[in-house]
Amino acid sequence: MLRVMGTRYYFRRAVPRDIQAILGRKEFSLALKTSNRVIARERAGLLYGRIGELFDKAKDAAPKPTHAELEALIALQEQIIKDHESVRDVERAAAEAKRKASEAQHLYEKLAMAKQMEDFFQRMNPAMRGLVENLERLRVNLLVESKVGEAEKQGLQNQIETLSSIIKSVSHIEEPETAIESGIPTVSKGVREATKAKKPTKKHGPTLTEMAERFVYQDESKSAGVIKDTGNTVSLFVEAFGDMPVEKVTGQIAGEFRDLLLGLPSNHGKGKASPPLREAVEQAAELELDTVSGKTVKNHFSRMSALWRHLVQRDYATRNPFEKWKFDVTKKVERRAFSGAELRTLLTSPWTGRATSERTYNGIVAVALYTGMRLGELCNLRNKDVEIIDGVPCFHIQSYTEVVDGAKRAWSPKTQAGERIVPIHSKLLEAGILSFKNSGLYFFDELAIAPHGVRGNDFAQAFSKHKRRLGMKEEVSFHSFRHTVSTKLRNQEADIRELWIDAFLGHEATHRSQGTTNYMSGIEVKNLKRVADALSYEEGLGGLTW
């Protein structure tokens, strides 16, 4: 941008856009809602002063500044951004620590109150029982004592019974309802047993799983497919909301269930280990994964609605919250290849992610650019998967099980065709891609494994944010590298067979009757290398170095 535009135009147009990205509406809104507004104003004032310094230097520059002057201005701008982000991160960490300390103090106070209540009941109950016994003896004495008149006896008897009932009602109290609701520890089991009278608990109606068992699973007229599909739907609902009484399932809950399903990745539940439902939805949003279709969600709601028709008819529920919902069953947003302009922007823009170094980012993007490998394949590539086959350096994508941090970790490609040999492009070799090979387990050893077992999750999230920062549309994501490679190969002029391209990319074979999509089934590495060498870009590797 600086090479095309003059200094004055650049700093009038581009810098405010960067500032807006740093101090956007959301951050200002959050800052105004925090209790420490003075710190927010001081930070904003500091940033304002730094930006003023940047503008002053820009104004002092010549009408046609030198390359060195422009680089200095850019460096100052980047430093201002980094300094501000560092201050912001420190403040957020401090606020979070303060919040946790406040929660801990609040919990401590609740625990102390619960202990005091328990001590009180332990001291009170024996004394109350003794008082009741004494009153009972007094009542008996009054009945047999002849010196006391009958009217006086009756009056004293009424007073004793009233006092006795009051004492018994007090001694039967377990703990305040607020203590239970707030989550503080309840009174000990011994105290509960000493006070047998308990408040009646409200009974709820039958739960979702009970009704599904009765009206679907045990219904002999239902096919095995209907029973299985309904079970999957009920399992998803129970995972999201618990096994609720059917009378408590409202339209609001049905709507939330719909939103969760629409955000669920399309491969959820198809692998050996899937993250929890809500975590999977968050991950799909961050990684821009393909989500289930509107038709799939409609099918889930149709199963629930069919069950609820029985419940409404038998008065287990007053209405059917799963009927009359609208679903878009048209085609979803289609991922596409990068345009030439988008690719140039991506290859020449500085990496701003913090979870992964620029070196690792450049290496992953470069390999994706010249192999079309999936992100999961790149993140789980091992050092031992770099092999020399028939004299050609290759990536060998294959299933494996390794021991990581003392636990077994299994990984396999997305499909059976994903197990394949991918010759390493000469451009990658010339740029030194094999320098990533190390003594550890993984080729890109910097990437971390997320709690739910996905390796490279932090990188995927950072790439998604980086892409959005560069102004790229929803239709492009990291998977667009694979679309780009596929498009280029299928439009190249060299004499390359479609079957070879399928084998190179790990696609299901277009001509399955001819045999195979990988090296082991007959396609020679020299032919796969011809596929790799057919890839070329005007941009080359752009600014990617390591």
C-alpha cells in the first residue's frame, strides 16, 4: 500500500483503520462497563499520544519519502500496536485475577456461614430434645396433680403444647433454602438424620429419555433406523440440556437446540473421539469448519416433533415446541479457491498471530500451497513421515498411534484415500522446507495439542483471525489452499491423468474400477512428482521465509 500511495493519503486512510481494529466498538463498550474507568482513559490517552507522535513524523516526511523513511514509519506504527496490545493483555489478566479472588472470597464467606449454621444445629438439637422431654414430664405431672384446679391445668396444658410444637418445628429445620440454591455445602448427614422432618420436594413429570424409551424404543412398529436416529437426536439434546422433564422443554429451549445444531461441525460424532457438543460448536466457528446442513437439523427436529405429538396427545406436555420451525435446506456457503489478489495479499502480509511463530506459519502455508494437504494432515505430520521414495523426497500421510506425554494418541486421515504419498515440490526443497525436520515427534513441532485432542487448534484459530483482519470473505479459509491446488492441477496443460491428481490430493478415485488412489496400489512416485511439478504460482512463495 505504501509503495502505491503517498504518505499523506496512507496515514489519513490506513492508520485510522488499524486504530479502529485495536480500539473497536466492542472494546470501548467493555472498557466503559468496567469499574476502573480511570485506567481505561489513561490507556486511551497514552495511545492517543503515541498516534500523535506517529502523525507528527508522517507530516515531517518529504512529499515523496524515501523507502527507509516509510519503513521507519511502518515500524513505529507496528510498535504502537504491539505496545497497546501488551498493555491491554496485562490489564485483562489483572482484571481476571481480581475477579477470581473476589469469587474465592465470596465462596469462603459462604463456607464460613454454613459451618456456623451446622455448629448451631449441633448445639441446638440435643437441648431442644431435652426441653421437649421436660415439658412432657410437666404435662404428665399436671394431669395427676390434684392441688391444681382443672381450669388452671387446662390453661397450662395448652401453653405446654403450644411451646412444644414451636420447639419441635424449630428443631426440624435443616438449613435455609438460599444455602442450597447458592451452592454452599449443606449441613452434615448427622444433623439431617437428627432432624427427620423434611420439606416435601416438588415432583417433576417424566423425562425425555423415559418418554423416548416408551414411545419410540419400545414401539415394535418403529424401524431400527428410526430408533437409531431418534436415539442420536435425543442424545444430542440430553448432552446440551440434560435429561429434562418433558413439561419443562419450551420453545426457547427448542430454539437454542436449533442454533446449536446449525453450528455443529458436519463430522461431529463420526470419529473415535469428538469434543463435547458446545465445545464442538465453538471450535467449528473458530476454525470455519463445514457445519451440518439445514436438512440435517430439520430431520432432528422432525424426530423430536414426532415424539412430542404423543406427549401432547397424552397430556404429558401442553404444546409441541419442535413444530413449525423453518429451515434453510438450500446449499450452504461454498468454500472456494483463493483469487490471485487474495493469494498475493496472504503471501505478502506480515503474520500477526501470537499462538504460533511466523516461521511455523510460513512453513505450514508454503506446504499447503504446493501440496494441497489438509490442515489436520499438516499439523499431525511426523518427522518420520518425511521419506525418500524412489529417490524422491516425499511426505507420507498415514495413520498412526504414538505415545504423547505418557498417553496414547491415535491419528488418521479424513478418508481412506487420505493415506497417500505426496512428493515435495522443488520450490519447497529450494526454500529449505526440510529444515523443519527435528529430533522430536512432529515435523511442525511448535504446535500444541488442545484438551479435546486436536493438534494445531491454536494455529487454526489464529489463521482464521488473520484472514479476517486482511479483509477476506467467508468463502475462503485455510481449506482454500486445497481448492486452489486442485483448481490449478485440473486446469494445467501438461499430460497429467485425473487419477494421478486424485491420488496426489487424497481424493476418492474418480475411476475406482481402475484401482487406486495411492502409491501402494500402483501409481508410481515419478507420476505423482509430475503432478507436484505442474504446480506453479506467479507469486512463488511470496514473502514466506524460514
